Amino acid sequence: MILIADSGATKTEWRTITTDGQIGQARTVGISPYYQTDEAIAAELRQNLLPALSGTVTEIHYYGTGCSGPEPIATVERALRAVFPEADKVRVGSDLLGAARALCGKEPGIACILGTGSHACLYDGHDIAQPAVSLGFWLGDEGSGGYLGKTLMVHYLRGELPADLAEKFSRRYNSPDRLTVLDHAYKQPYPNRYFASFSKFLFDNRSHPFAYQLVYEAFGLFVDKYVRTFPGHQNLPVHFVGSVAFYYSDILRRVVSDKGLTPARILENPIAGLALYHQ
């Protein structure tokens, strides 16, 4: 049986594929090799994944956040081998590689992530040929939920929102004040998640010209700073995965087309595409 994982910071989606093609699924909490030891990861999997599986796992393909260097990859691999000693093949890769394989399959293309954060890569049909330069929440993440929420909040605090939107925002979020926002930005953990929580306001008000333009311009920045840096981008399909890409797909497709590029597949999450890739 093949076991496939797509792991983010908050949850991990699992799929199993049996020799006769039957597909099973499970979900556990997110796994982070930066914050968890291999023993802690193995304990989590024994407690919450093993009871959901039936059959012997002989092959594992794991894609996860933080798995972009030798040390975190080794941490996850040790945990998987400890829990599934019968597995002959254990492969651990980044969430970006997982997104690329889920989106592009075995064809070349450009794979993009637009969720709480953002990233992209040039994909050759099997592996990442060139990753974009990712600078994280404070220095980059253009087009992401964190970026959208941060930009919206800056406009609100500076009194730049149209009056009708400002009133709706204030009522919905109990009039957030400057000091509270700055505390979340610089002193509280996970500022990207905090600001991303405000991006839903833009989605709910996307018919308003100001909200629509804010989202349109953020996606335009993403295309310019990520997608258009890849050689041959004019002739490759541009795919997206992530909640922001999925829910704003109408605006996103328009932006990509307006930039003279070819919008292709848009998925909310990559696990189904990964199951197809490895089936």
C-alpha cells in the first residue's frame, strides 16, 4: 500500500492507495520538523494515523512545510521509518514540490501557492527546476492571505478605506486600534495568520470596486515578482493551489490572462492531485 501526505502547519491530509487501486483517506494535525523531534512526530502518527489505516504500508511519499533542507527532511524520514518499518521506499519533499506534482502532474509548468503565504516554482515534469525567491511574510508573500489582510489593515488604520467599507470593517472587527494591531504584528506569534484572518473581509466584499482593485493589484504583484521571473513563462501553463487562489479564482484568472499568460488548474489543496500523480 502507498501512503501519501500533504502536511501544512495546522493539518496533514493523508491518502492511501492499495494494489487494486482503492483510495483511503485520513487527517492528522500538522507536522513541523522545525518544532517537533522525530520521536514526537512518530508518537503523533502512532496515536492518530495508524488506527485509521488498514494494510501494510510499503511506500511513502510525504510533502510538507519546512521540508526543504537535509536536517528537517531527515527528521521526518526517521519518524516515518520508525512508524512504518515495512516501507521499502520513503520519500520526503517540500510542500512546493507537492504542489507542483499535484498541479502539473508529469508535464512542465509553473506551480504557485497562494494561501496564508505565497510561493512559486518552475517545474520540469518531475522536480523543481527553479524556485522563486521567497522572502516570507514581512518582506514578500505578495498575493497571499497574509499580504491581503495586511494591506487592508494598513488602509483602514490610515483612514484610506471608502466610508462604507470602513464602517463595515469597523463593525465586523470591533474597531481594531493601532496599538492592538501593532502588538499582533510585532509581539504576538504568527502575525501572518493574524493578518490573513482579515482577508475574508475582502472576499465577502469583492464586488466593491476598492476591494476588487486591492485583490487584483496584489495578484498582479505576485505574477510580476514570482511568475514572470521564470524563463519561458510566456509559453507555460500557470497553475495555482491554496485557499486564496481557489476562492478568488475568478479575479486570479483575469489577472493572469491580463498579463498575457495562460491560467490553468486551480486547486484548493493538493492531496487529490498527489494521489493521481503517484497512482
